[in-house]
Amino acid sequence: MLTNIKNKKFIYISIFCYLSLVLGFILNEDSAGGALYDYNFHLGVRDFFLKDTFDAIKNFADIKSYHSPIFYIFLKYLLFTGETFGRLIFLHISIFVPIIFYFTLKKKISNNNLLVFYLSCFFFLSPYFRSIAIWPGDENLALLFFIISIYFYFSFLETKQEKKRLIFIILNIFFLAIAAYFRPNYCFFSLFFFYEFILKKFNLKYLIIYFFVSFILAAPAFYYIFLMNAYFLEGTFNKFNFVNSFPLTYTVIFFFLIPFLLSDKNNILKHFTINYLNLFICSILSILVYFFFNYDLDYGGGIFYILQKKFFNGNFFISIIFFVSLYISNFFLEIKNIKNLILIISLLLFEIDSLFFMETFDPLFLMCLFLLFDTKYLSNFFNKLSFKKINFIFCYLFAFYVAKVINIYIFLNKI
């Protein structure tokens, strides 16, 4: 009887999430605020590939697109039968992200499968995931292959058989490489997996395999970029602006941590301590942000930047938010744990150029939070996982989704 009830809940939740995305497709939803614009730009670039794929690949740097040519080759064949049908196919490809996330999360926690499945539906509250699913972009493809790579990382942790471990390392590297071929900044996560596979418990055989497979998979990219001079990454890696990206990234991380902090506030307050050295470092960095932060675009920057832009002058507000974000996020994410520190560094490297968009970290950060970060607060969250806790997080994310829709369609801002 209980099994039948659970099966029905699985079905009801699945149908509701699926129909919400289909409805968004019918209504041409763009709750991200820039997905349609990016899609139209992608169509223009795709036309070069329709004329002559090899010529477009060879002269890709002249096209002035900061997206991977691999994505445009994919888009060329995706839309071959027509835009509407191709977009519908892409929507269903995107749905595999929460599905594989569910099976991956099951490897990490042994809670009720229904609760794990329900938690996996947070993707459908992400305005960025939804918009890219409706207007094809490389973001969801990178997410898909990244989550597959994480799946094989957990498979590696589960088994003690040497042969299987080697296979899972290779599969992890392979799918992470595909994610990086669609969005190159995913290569930064190789720092995390290298530590987990090799440095955490040194194994010479793993080291040799890791570097050999990585070299084979990276060789085409190195040849294309450095020997053919097709340097399409200019907009990302030639315009470092860490003074802006560092505080903005931390404010976005803090924003997505807020529901977890509130849902477990008693336990967190019980363990909360003031570390004067960390307090001093956060203060110095916040002062630097106050004087040197110079992001001044009318789009992007994240939700706290938009609030500063609308209601405050100067950098006082963003520097205070950054101080709180830096101190509390580092406390919650326990960056003394080198595994968590590497993840933070990887995320900080994601938006190091002159433009900053919140969509880079949504739903990516929550994926990393649920699957890769290792803290006592997250362990407590999963140990006491309940529909009440998940609903609280979902209410927060839904409020953000509604705020985004209002902001996009009424105030016409892209954050």
C-alpha cells in the first residue's frame, strides 16, 4: 500500500515538473532575461556552420563568439529538422539533468527515495535552467555532462575493486572533458577531481592514468586554440577582473545558502564562533571592495548588485553584503577542509572576466552544494531531510523565480 502511494507521488511530482516546463515552452518563457537574446545570437553564428562547417571551425575567432564551436556544431544538427522541433528535443535533453542528479544524489545519501527525488526537482524552480531548456544554450549541456562525471566520481568512491576504480576515473575525466568542450570553465573542476582521485590518497597508477587520459582528451582543444590560433576564449581569459568577480561570486553563493542557514539556524547558531583572524581578513577584503569595486553595467552582477544599483550610491552596500557573505559562507562551507576550499576556488574562477551573470551559478552551485561539498551542516541537513525542509527551500527558490519574472518582464533587468 505504502509503495503504491509513493509511486503515485513520484508520478504526480514528475508530471507537474514536466508540464511546468512544457508550459514555459508554449509561452516562450525567458525568466532568465537573456536566454532568447543569446539563442538568437547562436542562430546567427550557426549560419556560418550551415554554409561551411570546416571553414567556420578554422576561422571561428573571426566570428567573435565566446562560446565553443562544439556547441554550434551540435546546434546545427539539433535544429536540422526545424527550430520548434529542435528546441523541443533540447528541452527533453535538459530534463536528463535532474534525472541523473537524482540517481547521483542517491549514491550519496540513503534517505527515503521519494525525498531525494523531490529535492532533485529544485532544477524546475531555476529561472536559468528553465530558460536555457526552452532556448537552447550550452549551459544545460555542460551541466548534463558535468553531473554524469560526478555520477562516476561517486561510483569510484563506492567500489574497492582496482579495475573498476580505474574505469570510473576514466569515465569521470571523459564526461568532464565533454562538459568543458561545451563550456571551457568547467575544466576548473578538474582541480577537485584530481585532488580526490590522486592527492587525497596518492596512487602512482591513478596519477599516470589521470594525466594520460586528460592529455589525450585535451589535445584537440590545445591544437585548435594554440596551433590554429582559434582563440575564442578571449572574452573570458583576457579580461581578468577579480576585484569584481570575487565579491560578486561570494554574494551569489551566500544568496543560495540563505534558506539552508534559516532552516537549520538553531544548530548553526549553537556552533557559530567568532574567529578574529577570519574577521580581520574579511574586513580588509571588504574595505578593498569598497574602494576598488567598479562593476558599473546595467545588467548582470547578481541580485545584491541590482539592489545596490537601484537603492544605494557608491559601494557601501555591496562591501557590507560581501563581508557577511564571505564570513558566513566560509563558516558554513567549512573551507578549512581542503576539499571544500578547492571547490570554492573552482567556482571563483568561473566568472573572472569583465561580465558577471548570476546564471553561471544557478543551478550549478546548488548541484555542488548537494553533491560535492562536505560539511557537518549539510550532513545534518541530509540526516534530517523532510518534506518540510525541502518545501522551505523550494518556497525560497520560487520567490526568487517570481522576483526574476517580475524583474524581467516589468523592470526589464538581467541579473
